[in-house]
Amino acid sequence: MPSLLELQRAVFHSLVEGDDRMATPDVVAAGLTPAARLGIYRDNFVGTLMNALQLCYPAIHRLVGAEFFAGAARIFIAANPPRIADLNLYGEGFAEFLASFPPAATLPYLPGVARLEWAVNRAFHAPDAEPLDLARLAAVAAADQGRIAFRPHPAVALLAAEHPVDAIWRAVLARDDAAMAAIDLDAGPVRFLVERCDTAVAVTSLAEPEWRFAAALFASRPLDAAIAAAPESDAASLLAGHLAAGRLIGFALADTGNGAGAAENCR
Amino acid sequence: MPPSSASIGAARGPLPAAAGIGLRFPHHEAILAARPRIAWLEVHTENYLGGTPLRILEAIRRDYPVAFHGVGLSLGSAEGLDLAHLERIARAVQRIAPALISEHLSWSIVGGCYLADLLPLPLTEEALDIVCGHVDRVQTFLKRHILVENPSSYLCWRHSTIPEWEFLAAVAARTGCGILCDVNNIYVSACNHGWDPRAYLAALPGPAIGEIHLAGHSVQEIEGGLRLRIDDHGSRVIPEVWALYAEALARFGPVPSLVEWDTNLPELQVLLDEAERATRLLDRTREAPADAEFA
């Protein structure tokens, strides 16, 4: 008689790896083979995760079609069974999977669209966080302001792509064939900000210097370094915009100008 | 219907003994816009652990009692509970203050992987000890009692020694938890394994029943014409399950009752109609509360 742990490992082999040999001896047959009974659970397992992937990646699903999506999802699921029970957060790494999935190679923008969909999904489900208390920021001595290293809201993400993946994403989800046909795949790189606004998720294009400044800021590099990253920008007004939009929720004062350490945490 | 002030047993939380429906994302807008007359709502806990869903639920919670129905705690995992997951649940519990919290008599996690299903346990003394230990731990952590639901299943393990109804009753007796009696699951499992659904009901401890679930299921033809009932929550409740529900009410009295619908989700009104049907049966139970046959 197997211990509970042994039995559960046997079921893992059956459901995730498709190998029933360890589990079948312990299943009551009763009119239906043990393999068929385990198969019902395997179908549920794969079906539930495929559904979760489709909810997270609706544009990919439409771009490649149901059959291709199911085939790719099956391989991804077998290699990446979920580590947590919150399936809203299942599907991380699907973009990287698609990037190395030979049958998808003819659609070079696919991983970029998947990265955008993952960022949108994360923004939707990320925890709430109170915006930075501006009074705390005002209390920082002028001499220390360059050392301020901000902490971004968990629902904020910055993305860059070689192809106009935001336009593709919008056109596909809107089923707008005319917009899709008008997209120039060689129009050059795109940069954008993904964030939650009330109960929706907004995707906003950013100019290249703006994006560089935000990237340094959201990576918690000291303010001086962020300003240096985009010297042509009006850093004060960009920072004011991020603060007003609640994209920054805390800060620390970096030890040195290199942003490596953080001496004290402030809200 | 308005929440009733009917007396509530020890296992029964502050939910009205009335009919509610399961809340799914596609119905958020309809609920918030129309505020339909429904006694309470239940959500899958794992769908509302943070972000926008939790915020929307907070808005809905202002107008309706809400119950949390978990699918991810894996009470039957041999390797122990995922405490990080339990903490996330506790934070959501703090924000929503659900009237009831329930989970399943099943397992989903092994080797740190979540197998995304309510998998059947071998019904052994070892599994009973593990489930009871985990229910204790959850109840201590959340500082309140939970309900544990009978699962539907498609296989039995050869080394099971305890009938499912006895196992469930033992978990309730040893941990003080309540029982979420899913009459559709009883019917599905009874048909799949050749059990007597009425005998299953009769074996459950009445005072522990804190909630009843109703749902639809499908029938799959497998190997050589054999039929297996699959608990997919994708259709109306069938007459046989309504009959079992009526019998459960006769045995347990009016209990908060929920219509679940998770796949092939129809318009909200269809769920409200099913709940209305449950309400009529609940009302009938209140008119003739003590059924001598089951008293």
C-alpha cells in the first residue's frame, strides 16, 4: 500500500508527464480501466490550464488560431506546471517559450505580443498599493534628493519591442482587420507603459527618452542616475507625472550614486 | 430576498438560510449595474486574491453577503499546506470579511506543483490524520471555522478503507469544521461508483451542515458505452439532484444554498432562475420544518 505522498507523486507522473504506470495499480477499475479514469483527471488538468492561458493570452490565441494555440499550450503546460494555486498568475514565461518554439518562428512579433499580454494580466491582478506620501518626499534634504531611489507600484510595467506589438494587440482584440492590415511591421521599435487605471489596464506609448527615464526610475536607480539616463528630458515634469499617477509607492536613499544599496526605507 | 434572521447552528455562519449564486468575472458588470435580488454570492477564493478582482468584490460586498469557496488550499496534500497561499487568503479574508469560508475534501499540490483539479484522496487513516491536521491549521490561522465540501470523483483508490461519508463526518467531528454538502457531487460520485446517494445524505451529521451546493453536470460516454458523470458546472441542475436537494433540506432544515455555474456561463438571469427554484424549496422547508421521517 503506497503512502499518501507516494500516491500523490504517482498521480503527478500520470497527469503532468503522461506516465500512468506508477498510479494504475492503485486505481479500482470497476468497468473502466484505471488509465481511462486517470485520463479524465489529466484532461481536466490540461483543460483548466489551457483555459487559464487563453484567458491570459487572448491575442496570441487569435493570432495563431485555436489548434496551434492548444498544441503550443500543451507543450508549455507539461514543462511548466503551475507553482501556485492562483491561476490568474499562471502563464509567466509563455513569451520566452514562444520565442524558442520553432513552429512560431514565422511570426517574429509573437513573443512581444505575449510579453505585453502578460504585463497586462499582471497589472490587472497585482496587489493594491498606496501611492507615495508626498510629504515624506518633501522632507528629504535638497542635498540628498539625487540619492532618492523610488519603489514602483506592483501594477506598473515598462515594455519595449522590435515590432509594433501594442498596435497588433489592439487590432487583434478589436477584430479590426483594417487596422491590422495597416500595421507596418518594419516601423521600428516601440516602447510603452502598462498600468492599472481604476479597474482597467492602460497601455500608453512613450517616447524613447521618456521611457529611458522611467526605466531607470522603476528599476529603483537613484534619481541622479535616472536624470543622467535621459539628459534631454524635462526630468522634473516627468517625475511629477509619475507621482501624480500613483506609479511610485515608496523610496529609499541610496548609499552612493551607483544605486546599489539602500540605507533606509521610507514611505 | 432579504437576509433572514432564522436561527443559525454552530456550523452555520452569518449567511441567510436562502439561495445564492456563484459569482464569475463575466457577471461583475451585470451585478454592479442591476443589483439583482439575490440573498448572497459565493466566489472562488483564488480568483479574488488581489488586484482588480478584489477591488470589484469589495464594491459588490457592500450590497451582498459573500462566501469564499477555495479550490487551492489542497487540504489533503501529504507534503503540507502552502503557507504563503494561506497568508494571501487571510489578507483577502480581512478585506472582504466573508460570511463563510469553505474548501474541499481533496488534494491538488505535490512536489510544489498545483495540479489544477480537486483530486481524490485515498480514504485511509493516514489521509484522515493529514486532512484533520490541515483543517486545524487553517482554522487556527484564520481564527474561524471553515466548511469542508464532499468532492465529486471519477476514481476510487484500492487501499481506501473508510467510506467517504464517514471520512467527512470524522473530519467534522475531529476538527469542529462544518460540512458543505454538495448534492450534485453526491449524485455524480454515487452514480460513478455505485453508491446510494440517499444513504450518503443520511450518514452526514445534520448539525454540521453549513451550506448546500447545487450545480449541473454532464454525462460522458466512455469505453464500451459506459457512462460517467462529469462535474463540470456547465448546465442546469437536473431533476434527480433537485430531488436530492429537497431530501437534504428535509433532513438538515433550511441551509444557505448555492447554485454554482462555472463553464458555458449563461446570462446572469439563468442563474437567478435556478436560485429562485432553490428558494421555493427552502420556503417549503420553512413551512414544514420538522420532517418526522428524518427528525
